[in-house]
Amino acid sequence: MDKFTLTMQQVNSLVCLLAQDLVEDVITSRNTDSLCGISIYGVPRGGIPVAYAVALACQKITPSNFNFYVTETLQEAHVIVDDIVDSGATRLRYAKLHDCEFGFRALIDKTQTQDPEWVVFPWEVGEDGKDESFTDNVVRLLQYVGEDPNREGLRGTPSRVAKAWAEWCGGYEVDVPKLFTGFEDGAERYDQMVVVKDIPFYSHCEHHLAPFFGTVTIAYIPDSRIVGLSKLNRVVKAYAQRLQVQERLTNQIADCLESNLKCVGVGVMIKARHLCMESRGIGQQGHHTITSALRGSLYSDPSCRAEFYSIARS
């Protein structure tokens, strides 16, 4: 994912825009002849410096009888501010906690721009110039579970975790259709099932970020075009290295093969263990979850379907 690091000048410009919009709304709804106090609450952590900056900016462009100040009490807030809105989940959560007169505002709202860039604020950059927003969260996680992040064995953990998650979620960076380099030569007369059985995969469930892993069996019946067998493994890896649920992973692989190979039929079966069930919650080990997806003749032809399931389960 591309990163965009803001400068202090850019942050100041965003603060001024937010303050201008807020002041206009306040003046429109309030009597400018009377004393007016507007309390601003900053969402921890990024919203706190934003709250102080916005309060100062508002104070500079409003009449002297207007008082913009930061409050530490959410229920007293006339407006809630944050540095960024990503998915909108934080905004929704605060809307349920407190109905502010002037709502929830942020310097950057990615739900409006659909901008996929990872935005880095100046206060998230370390002395070496590197983005520390992720590693800071790992430090807080260690503190949350009761550990000391400064303990010798944990000092390098935040950077190791960042590197590991970049690899575990590397599938987001893969352009899957580009994986398909066909080999038409030798395939014009082959019309039987091609099966790659028990491809190992490792993924993380999107509900708990816990690992789930197992094997994938893929079958397809070509229509004058075959593909290098290793490409099937790469397709599995590309989709597995994303936050997933097993059912969607199964369908994504099947749909990808059907659309890119233009084959007669596709079958996918996944057999997996889920640590979100085995290591927490119900805490039972030794069982598997099996999902399958069939396309084309492997769905419509009973004999093809039976052949695929027989091979996959053997």
C-alpha cells in the first residue's frame, strides 16, 4: 500500500479548513451577540492534538465573545474531532455514545475520497523518519496484555510484528490476473480434469485476526488453454494472504480460475483448522472445516462432480 506522509504545513492547512467549516456552522446556529462557548473533544489518540489545534484556529477567526476550548469529557462536547476517518467505525461508535450538536469531524475522511493511501501524520514519524504508527499500536498491545515492551525479549517485537504482518497480508499487493500465463500448446486435445491436490495455505480470519490453515484442492477442465501448475499455488497464496473467511476464500479462488482460464469447469475444496475456535472460545481441537465451490461442468455434470469429490477426499 502506498504511504503519504503529511508535513506540518499540510496538517495546518487541514486544521484551518476544519476550523473554518466549524466556525461557519456555529455562527449560523448561534446568536453572535451573546457569549458562546464551544467545547471540542479529541478522540484518543490522534484526535487530541487535532482538538487543541482546531480550538486555537477557531479562536483566531471568531468574535471575542466566542470561546472554543478542549474538553476531556465526551458528554460535554459540542463537537468531536479526530485526525482521520478510515472505515467510519470510530465515527459510528462515538455517534452512539454522544449526539454532538456539531457532529464528528476529521482532518481526513477516507470514506468520502475512497483514497487507499496509508496516511502518516507528523506525530507518527520517529526520529529516523520512519512511520511508527503501526509499531506504536503493537507497543500498546503489549501493554494491554500486561507485558513490559522494554523487556529485553520484547524490544524488537513491534518491528518484527510489522514485518510479519506485511508478509502475512502480502496478497493485497498481488495483481492476480497477471499470474495467468497460458500454455495453449499441448492443450487443444486435452479435455479431462486437471487436479492439484492438497496445496498448503496459511491465512488469518478477519473476525479475530487468528490464523487458519490447511489445504486446497483445485480441479479444472481446460477449454484449449492450460496454465502452469505453480500458478494455481500462487493464486491460493495471493488470496490466502489477506484477511479472510474460509467461505469467501473458496469462492474467490474458484471465480478467479473460471474468469481467467475460461475453462469448461472448476472445482475448489478447502480443508482447514481455525485457531479462533481451537485456541479460544469453544477451545476444541482436532476437527476441520470443509468448504467447496463448483463452477461450470463440475457443478452441472453429476459425473464430473462425483469425480472431483472422490479425488479431493481421497
